[in-house]
Amino acid sequence: MSVLAAIAVLALLIVVHESGHFLAARLQGIHVNRFSIGFGPILWKYQGAETEYAIRAIPLGGFVGFPDDDPESAIPPNDPNLLRNRPILDRAIVISAGVIANLIFAYFVFVAQFTAVGVPEKFDYQPGVFVPEVISQDSPAALAGVKSGDIVIAVDGEELGASDAALKSLMEAIKTKPDQAVALKVQRGDRQIDLSVTPKAGDDGVARIGVQLAPNGSITQYRRPKGVGEVLSLAADQFQNTVVRTVQGFVMLITDFSSVANQVAGPVKIVEQGAGLAASNASSLFPFAAIISINLAIINILPLPALDGGQLAFLLIEGLRGKPLPSRFQEGVMQTGLVLLLGLGVFLIVRDTTQLEVFQRLFQ
């Protein structure tokens, strides 16, 4: 059931994104002839008055189709309500609406979370500091053997204990010892491992080991929000923090791709993570949905072929030139981008599937 819940969240986010394009077009009176979830062969379809709604076999996204280049369309080429015949601003609204829909949806997911689950009030601290993520494979932590999911229970022989001071103690121990070995005792599953990591000073002079750190424990008590204002404010703060962290992650992916490329997750990995969250705590699906929705928005706004950002880049060039680039050139770029995107998707699916625990057990 947890796997189905995670898949349902992904499907919902795709529907939200494509619905943004669809509604932005229809509300402007622009013709839309296809609304598809997935790519490739059609598994199910429904023909509406103007639009064909379909679910397709390859679950790597979706698309909204326009009759502009459909040779079977009965709409005259000079119809003012064809997308290509609309002003640049109208087309930009349609193209960017999917990204906007994902961002708005993410914010309201946080609103729903604080409304339905409540406001965190009590945290049950467990010994040590949790390591949610090792940022890159060539970081001091990775080279020392630290892994995502580890719990640091002692630093330089001193137990960190179970309190809100544990995180601060570990960070201070790291910051004050640039280029000096720091002894860590790590809890990994049912094992305790002794590691030695040497923090490196950054451009700002602060020593780091290249990991994310978080208090070890869980929220055990929530309170009802004081009112709508508090819910909206808390949701806005959570939304802003998540967007900033996500953008920082993409900047690191671009500037240090070789180190963080292995952290790029495909649909299988995302479903695995979502299923794990749903199994441990169903309310975790709220932040999971919001984070994936924000990631989907940022990915699509990148100026890459076959993505919304690539189409917006063509519109920007059209605005600067005073006329669009040749349609054959645009189609070639978009088709090439789509093939590469699908190829990357298939690669990630195969890679993440082979890394699943159940799959690896078959070859042990």
C-alpha cells in the first residue's frame, strides 16, 4: 500500500503540472487536442468534445498537445486561437503554467499539512546526530566512509547524548578543526563503526565535511494551529526554505556534476523513498509531495530542450529577433531533447531498479 501511495503522489504531481498548461490554454480560448499522462502507446483514452484524454505506457511525465502541427486537424492554419498564432505573452503563460501550478500546489500541500497534522510542538530526541545525506562522493565525509542514514553518536571520544545540544556540539567540533582529524563513532544499523574524518575549510574559512546534519529523533506531539494566519505563515516559511534548498541542490549539480550525479533519482528511487516514508509515517507524504512538486517545477524551468524552459528560451529568442526561429529547427531540437530525456529516464529506472534491496538479494 505504501508503494501505491507513493506512485499516486507522483501521478498526481504530473496531473497538476499538465493541468496547469491545459487550463492556461483553455482559459485563454486556445485550442487543445491532447492531454496525456505518460508517453508512448496509449493504455486508455477518452475523446472529449475537443480534447483526447489519455494514459500512456511510459510513466516518465506527460504532455498537453495542440492542433497547430496536427495534419489531421480540421482547424484552419490561420485560426487566431491556435497556440502558434497567439502573441508571445499568451504562449509564455501557457508554457510556464505547469511550473507555476507545481509551485502553488506545493505551497498548499504545506498548508494542508499544518492544518491536518498540526504544528510540531514536542521532539523526542534520541542519542546522536542523524546524517540524512552525504552531499558528494569526494567530500571529506564520503572519503572517510560516512554514509547517508548514519547516526553520529560520539565525536573525539565524547558522547553526543540525546538533546538539542548534540547537533551544535558536532558542528562546533567540525568547524574548529580544519585539516585536523576528527574521530567519529557512527551507528549504522545494529553496528557501531569508528571513523576518522578531516574537515576542509571552505572559501569562507569555515571547516566542513560535506554532509547534511539533523537532530536524531522524531516529533511526538503536535498542537492545533492558532488560526488561518499561522497556518499560512508556517506554510510560506516551509515553502521558501524548501525552494531555497532545492535550488542550491541544482546549483551544486550544475557546478559539481561529477560528485553529485549519483544522487540524481529516477521514478523508481523516488517511489522507493516515498514508500519508505509512507510506511513509517503516513503524514510524511505531505512534505514528500511538496518537495517532489518543487523539484518538478525547477527541473522544467531549466532552459533545456523538451522542457518548458527550453520552449521559453525559444520565445525569448523570438522576442529579441522579432520573428521565431525556423519551425524545422525548433522541432529538431525538441525531438532530440525528448529522446535524450527519455533515454536518461530509462537509464535511471534501470539503475535504481538494480539498486533495490529486493533485486540485489536475487543475486546474492
